[in-house]
Amino acid sequence: MSDNPDSPVDSGHPVDAGRQPVDAGQPADTRRPVASGQQPVDSELSVDRVFPTWSDPVATAASTAVGGPWGRHARVGRNRFWTPLRVILAMAIVVLAFAWIKQEPCAGGDWSGSKQYTHFCYSDSVPLFGIHGLDSGAVPYFDSAVEYPVLTGWFMYGAARLSAIYDSAALDNGLLPDMPAVYSYYAVTALLLSLCALAMAWAVQRLSGRRPWDAAMVALSPLLFVHAFTNWDLWAIAWSSAGLVAWSRRRPVLAGVLLGFGIAAKLYPLLFLGVLFILCLRVGRLREWGLATVAAALSWAAINVPVALGAADNWSLFFRLNQTRTADPDSLWRILEHFTGSTGSSLFDPPLGADQAPTGLNIAVALGTAAVCAGVAFVGLRAPVRPRLPQLLFLLVAGFLLVNKVWSPQFSLWLLPLAVLARPEWRLLLAWQAAEAFLWGPRLLWYLGVDNSGLRIEWFFLAVGIRDVLVIALMLYVLRDLWDPRWDVVRRSGMDDPAGGVLDGAVDRFRARLRSR
């Protein structure tokens, strides 16, 4: 790809030498690549849909396996059943089926011989089934302490109740396959998480505007294949993605309710409200932001307050653990500790006792998070053209993960829908997701231990570093796209902000300006 916006852009995105936006009566991305010498297609539907095999070099190359790019005289919208959404959902189902095949060796709970590491099928669901008493009908928070936000705890409990119903039916009628309780629980959990993954793919397709096939980057994701069933993060992603769809439909109250559910399942969707505040401030639509925020607070409270009142100690466990845990191996802080020879529990703290919080590390993480938030706010208010909502969301969530003291492997799923919506181009997205998928191997082999034919931690750190570099590269490309929208393939497709709702097409009311000398 050319790095000079004054020169013609390769991969079929023409920009003239005078740095003028492409405007030839139809979006630039509905043309064939310039290098092919073809003329734009004269189609009544070309202005309504962007064809990836005409605009993305990876999609163009991949299409040769099925006969090449979409034809010049081909027509779209004629098949009543195989719509883009249904094709994308079918793609996701195939990937999720293979993901279950990968996880199946661990599903029965027999992890002898470190099978969960050697078969690359580790999942938190299996050990926590017994640890939290779900196998005996324990109610999370009231009967057992659960280190997850409340809505995730209820997801675990719901899956356990459904699997118990199956186990009882299998025992009574003898027609259903009998299996260990942990196996049926894990199977039900995987099925429910698969529905969440389909909801995520649906949301991305709905948020893509005239680029419906961008959601295929989610459906065919290597990251989804590896981590769909590692933890319960898809549950929170489904709620937050649905909240973005509601926002895009200009329904701020419903968006707030759904985002509140997402925050009740995993705290990271709280960052979405900060991004919405910056963009709504810029266009003078703070009323909609206020409605969404109040609705989010009320829905979060409706889920959390009853548990906090009835089981305060167990409810607060999640927050206490986040304060007392030290830097995880996935974080830049742990890598820094390792290579600086830190002997304490934290680079910024003396050796810590049991349940003692690493105060210095927590302060450093808080300062890093504040710096990321300030940087994203500056970009949101200072960019020459208002950033698209997914662009700013991706920058904030990615920056938060980079400076956080914990980056569990499944946390990368948070970035998947945001990255696809922020920069829907296959090459760098595939490189980043391939690095995430590859990282799972060194991680589990390091857990296996050097004495057990595992890897040294330095190899794991190398894989983490490669992943981090690719995430930073994605962030830099998104920054370039939003600072100069002529690089942004979504805006070059003739759209402003399909996910923006009231922000879409809005005129700036307030924009920060730097004081010049």
C-alpha cells in the first residue's frame, strides 16, 4: 500500500494526483481495481452495495477459488434466501463448529496428562463448573463466590440449569445420550456462546451500511475459532454490539439498556459511553448521550443492586480481585518486570503479602488509562473530520488493553467487531488475528512448563510482543484514516458513519483547536 496520499492508491482505490476525493457519480469502492483496466460497472444496484472482490485485494485473490471476482454484468439481490446476512451467519456456524471440534477433547473434564495444554483446548468453563458448585445447583453469589460480574454469573448458572434438565431427561427416558454432567454443561455453554457469536456477526453486518460483506471478517475470524469458548466474553460482546445497533437506529434509550447489560456482564462496554460523550459533544447531541447513559445506569443497577444487597461480600469479589491481582504475563507491565529483573511482585511495589494490592502498579495502570482516554478525547475533538464511532471505540478499547495489567487471551475478542468496523480491510486484520491465534500455542506450552517439554517464557513474551505491535499498527492506520478520510474505505464508499445514529451526517457544533504561535 502506498503511504503517500498524493499518489494513486493501489488495490483499486483511486485518488487523483490533486488530492481530491473520488467522486465519479458512484462510490469508489464499487469499481473494479484500477490496475485491471476495467471501467466502473454501470449497475442500478452498484450504488447500494460495495463488492469486496472489486475493492479488497485479499477478497479479490480469494475469489479466484470460486471463479474470480463478481462479474461486470452480474446482478445482486435476486436470491431470496441466500442474503448476505444468511451467508455470513452460515460462515460463522461453520467456524464455530470447528471451534467445538477443537475444544471437544477437554469437554469431559478429564485433563490428565495436561491435556488442556497439549491439545490446545483449555477453557475456564470446565474447572469452574465444580469450583463454583454449579454441579450441585449452587446459586452464584448467594451460595458461592464468583469472580465475574453479575450477568456473567447468571449466564453460568443458566447454562448449568439447562444442562441439568438435559441430564435428567437423559437419565429418565434413556433415549438421549448419557454424558458426564460437566460435558453437558460445557456443551450448553458452547451453544449459548455460539448464539452470542452469531449476534455479534449480525450486529456487524447491520452496522456496516452498504458494505454488508465486511461482517465476513468476523464470521471467518481465526480469533473467533480459537477463543469462542475460552471464557464468557462473547456474552458481553453480544449485548454491547446490540447496543451499538440500537444506537445506529437512533434509539438511545434502548442502546443504553443494552449497553448496561453489557457492562453488567463485563465492564469494558463502560468505555463506549465515554466515546459517545466525546462525539455527541462535538455535534451538540448531548441529550441523546444523556438518555443512553441514564438508561445504562438503570439497567446495570437493576441487575447488580439485588445481588449487592443480598450477598455484598461475594458481589464485591470481582472488584477486590481486580485491585489485588498483579500484572498478568500477557501485559506489557509483566514483560517490563521480567527484563528489568524486578524481584518484587510488581515493578512499582515491594514484595507483597497475600491479598495485598500492588498500589504502585495500580497507580501506573490508572495513569496509563487516563492518558489513553485523554488521547482519544483529543483525537475525537480535534480531528479535521468527525471520526466514525467504531474508529474511536477501537482506539479506546485497544489502548486500554495495551496499558492494562491484564490482557486475558479472550479479551482480544472485544476488539474483533470494533476493528472490522473501524478498518474493514482484510490484510492487516488477518495478520493481527493470525498473531492472536498463534499466541494461544506459546501461552499453553509455557503453562505446560519447561520440565514437561513446554516453552520458556521468553518465547511467550515474543509472541505477545508481535501481537501488540500489530494492534498498534492497526491503531496507527485507523488514526491515519480518521485524520485524512480519503484513506477511509467506509467514507470512500459514499457513507459518513453507518453506526453513528444521530452522529451520522451531523454538523460539528464544537471542535477543539490547537492554539498556534
